[in-house]
Amino acid sequence: MPNTRSAAKRLRQNEKLQQRNKSTKSAMKTQIKSVLAAVAAGDLEKAELEYRDASRKLDRAGAKGIIHKNKASRGKSRLQAAIKKAKANA
């Protein structure tokens, strides 16, 4: 329990930020899964479209500090590699 007014305010702010971060992270993970699902299904055009959205969400999360910038970059690279591999096999 917060003992001061400033600590109480900080607690309220942290709860709001936690909800925003959770929402952003969840949307990002869902988008990544949709790219991987499209690749697994062999639908490369859809995978490319989904990748664009996933890339934006990863970059946004990295810029806001929700995830580390390097993690965002690594995620984009892995998705791109999965798409490239699927194209080579097709």
C-alpha cells in the first residue's frame, strides 16, 4: 500500500502503463503468430502482408521500450527468414 499521495499516484500511473504495454505486446505476438501461420499454410502473399503489420508493431514496441530494440530487430529478421525459406521451398 502506498504511504504518500505521490506514491498512490505513481501506482495508478503504473497500472495504466502496464495495461497499455500488455495490450501492445499481445497485439504484437498475435500478429507474429498470424505471419507464421500464413507461412505454415504456404500462403506467401498473405504472409508478406501480415509481415508488414508485424514489422510495424515490433518497431513500435521497440521504440516505446516495451521490448528491447534488438529484440524487435531479431523478431523481424526471423520472420523474414521464415518467409524467405518458404519461398525457396515453393
